[in-house]
Amino acid sequence: MSLLEAYAVAGVTTIRDLYRAYIDEDQRLFKAGEWDYENPFLLTNKVRKILSRTNLRALPKEEREWCLEILWFWHHHAISSAIWMHKDKEAARLNAVAALIYQGDDHPNQITTLLTLLVYDNLPEAEQWAERINDEEERETAQKLMKEYKAGEFF
């Protein structure tokens, strides 16, 4: 697979345009409740499929980094889809591990780690992690997720 295939699918010509097209569609689908890792016709899934079969190591640094960001975001949202749409703990766990791999150590998002701890039923560590989140928006999200998990609403 080639990055050019992803560009063609998204109707773009650069990695930044691919990222923007992906994020725009991802957010539209997520807000509409239509984001679903099982639907092969969604642009998000088409792009993810191409990128996951692309040799990212062979790409220039900038392209590789944007591809990793797209793959992280896809798996991050796949965790949510597995939890609330499909009620599939195994899929949530697989996507959580993949999201952490693609996320990298210096990524600012802290919700992926929290979700990973929760889908692996590690509540004590999840509570400690949530307490250390400084970003106000992520802190609110973490509190909401913890409440839902404790109420048994994950699976």
C-alpha cells in the first residue's frame, strides 16, 4: 500500500490535507454517532486500512508522524466504539493497545491511557491516572469516564 492511495481515497494531495480530511470526517461521524470500525465504507476506515498496510518506516518523517497521528486517533475512537456501540471488551482491549503504540510517549492526550486501564479493569491505577490529569477538558472527560465505568456502563 502506498500513501498515494490514501490521498486518492480522501481526494487530497498532501499529508496535511489527508490529516485534515480524516479529522473532519472522523469528528462528523463521531458527533453523529455513526463512527463504527465495522463499516468498511467509511472514509475513516478506508484511510486506516491503507495506512496500516503502508510501510511507515519508509516514509519521510513528517508523513510518518501524521500517519501515526491518524492511526492513533482511529484506534482511540475504536476503543469508544467497542465499549459503547459493540459492547466488545476484547475489541476495546486490542484497540487500546494499538492506540498506545501509535500514540507515542510525548503525545498530550491522556484519555487513551485512562481508557486502556479501564478496559483492562485496572480501576485503582485508572483512578490514580485520572487524578494526575491537568488539562481541564481531559479532566472532565476522565471524571465522566470513571463514573460510567463504575456504573457498569462500559460493557
